[in-house]
Amino acid sequence: MLKILCFGDSITYGEKDLKFGGWADRLKAEYFGQFAETPRQEISLYNLGIAGETTDGLVRRFETEVCARSIKGQNLLVVLAYGSNDIVIHKDKNIVPEYYFIRNLRYCIESAKKLRAKILLLSLLPISDLTEGLINQYGQLRFDRDIQTYNLAIKNLAHDMNCEYLDLYAPLVENNKEEYLSRDGLHPNSKGHQLLYQDVKNKILLITS
């Protein structure tokens, strides 16, 4: 049996996807459907996204969450989807600067590897051109340059620590990102979550095949 633990912020949690609850819950529903058609459940997914969370919050709960759901003899895949809140500008700097952001992810990766888990790191998503560099409806300020900087840092970390990496930034940009983002310019809409669901699903198949 494979357990998939999806850690992240409101995007992982599924905010703005009123139809199916986000990419992670879409995956969970598919795996439940497979269970209904087979004698036993082969894949179990836990949506552990928390709205507004940064990697600072992830570090505080990571080991407790993972240990509570890991069982000896079962395969474990940990998905980490962070950065959208870490890059928010506060007092002229990112809330969680790049160095500490990577340090936090590295800590969680090292903890997961002690349990022989596989790790998948997801990139940050693009934001709307209408909100880039402007204070949005939540009072938050983000810049695309920070998104690209953090994505490169995540990709390099995945390489250094022998983890899987999935670029979700490029597919949205290449397919006219505005069609896949909700009105707040930050969260994917249902169409966007469907695209993320398909890309993450395909990546998981490659990792676990």
C-alpha cells in the first residue's frame, strides 16, 4: 500500500475550487474510486494543506503529522507544495527569506527520508499580471521575480537531495495562466486545479511505477 501525504497551503487545501475541493482532493477521490473497484486499497492520500501556512509552520508540525500516518512496511510519498506565502513581502523583505525557506524544506526532507519516504517537491504557481507587484485583496504583496527565484531554489534542492521535482509554473504560463486563476489572481480556479491534478497524478505514476 502507498500512502501519500500532501503538505501545503491554501492551494493544496483546495481553496477556490468549489466543484471538487482542489487538486489534492481530486486525487484522493480518484484513489477512493479505485478502492471501490478492487479488493483492497492500494493508494491512500491525506490532504494536509493549511491556508496561509509558510514553511515555518510546516517545520513545527511535520514530524508529528508524518509519524501519525506512517506504518512500517507501507510505502510513503511526501508531497511538499510551499512558497506562495513565504514570498509575501513584509517590511521590504520576504516573510520567509530564501535561505530559511530552503533550510525548512531540507529539514523536512531529511526527516521524511529517515522513514524511507519518497519526496516530491512542487514549484510555486504563477500569479496574475493584475496582482503582480501590487497589494492584493488580502493585503499581500508578491513579485513574479521572487516566484522564479524560489522555484529555482526548490529545483536545485531536489537535485541536491535526490528528490523529485515538478514544475507547475511553466504549464500555467504556457496555457494562458489567467484562464486558470481565480479572481483573486493567486489561487487556481476549478480549471486550474484540474490541470494541477493531472500533472501531479502523472508525476506520481512515474515515481511509483
